[in-house]
Amino acid sequence: MPNRIEQSKGTPWLTIEYNTVIAFFTLLVSIFTRKVEVVIPHNKGKPLVNLMFRYSRNLSIIDDGMDTFRDVPRNIDLETLRSNISYYTFDYDLPLADWLSKLHVIKACPVSALVSDMRPIFSFERIRTIIIESPGVVYDAQDADLEAVLFIRHPNVNKNGNNSGFINTINGKEYSVEKSLQNYSGKIVVGESMVLIFALSCLEDLVSLRIMMKKNQFENLSVLHEILRKHELCIF
């Protein structure tokens, strides 16, 4: 789907937008042959995708974000998870969740590859605090120096909250947040987000990194507890 993935190099042999007919055809083919590798991000969603997860003869999973570090993933049903299937992910220096030990983990590329994004960079000039809209982040525009604060909205509109009080606001879908953060030295406020993983993995100056999470979020990221405690951590 063009709104979910961006092509940066090369030309694919065939590109077909997702629809129910294509999903059903893929399911039928994948049941009877291993020549078709079905790669999906999760198995909690559309019924046909769930059936692919159960019955495809050549099934793989692709990293879809924070589930790679969660003790109990949100988007993958561990009870239906087959062992020894492939899991495509980044070459993290961070420890991965224990449930991945049962799978064939393929580290496709370094997480720093996120900066290869073709979207434009946003200039953080005069910005002293960046707030990344993400699960766990609590913000109040009334308590902020609004001229020096930038609020970056979550790229998924279904996860957008009320941010009307911020003067400086951009949509995280329109800019390469990771690439923009490379040369930023101000304060970063972030929650349970891939931006957090990128920051921990790729940014050198993390003195002003503030991590906000709810208690249950933090507890579900036990493999990251040691590194999270090294930074300004707010749990509520």
C-alpha cells in the first residue's frame, strides 16, 4: 500500500495494492506451495491475514515496531505463533524480546537505515524541546514555552490526540523525523515509539532525552529496563 511503505531504490517486479480478492488469492496459493513467501507484520487484524498466518506454508513476519522489544507483543498472538519461521528486523544493538528466540531472526539492515527516508528534513532552528506524540507521553501546552516547543504528531491519524494548544506542530508522516533528529541537541520527549529505539541506537547526545511511559508499558519492556533507567524516565 503506498500509504504504508515507500520505495526508495530499484523497481519491483510487480506492485499490487491490497484488497480482499488479492488477499484471498494469496492465501490459496500460499497454502499449497512454498514458492510464495508471505511476509506479514502481525496476525491481529483482518481475517484473511490471520488465516495466512495460520496456514501459509512459507510464512515470515516483518518488524512492525515496538513488538520486537515487548515481553508480550500487542499485534502478534503468541499462542498461534509457529516456531522457526523467519522474522525480518533491524540489526539492533539493543536486546530483543525473549519470544523471538523461537524464531529465525534475520537482521536485514541497521536501524540507522531509517535516515535513508526520502521525505524532507525539518529544521529545528530555535526549537529547544521536541515532543513526539507517542503512547505514554503526557503533555500540557499551558506549561510550555510554546515558541521553543515543536509537537510532532503521530503519522497514524487514529493515534492523534488533542494538540491544539501548540503553536509549532508538524505531521510526522510528512517529514523524516529520524533524519531530522541527527543533528538536534535539544530536549526530546518521547514515549513507547520507534523514535525512542532510533534515539537509543543512533543518537550520540542523549543527555536531554526524556522518556515517558505508563507503568504497564514499562513493565512490558523488560529487556530495555537497564538502558531506559540511564535516561530521564517518567513512569505514571
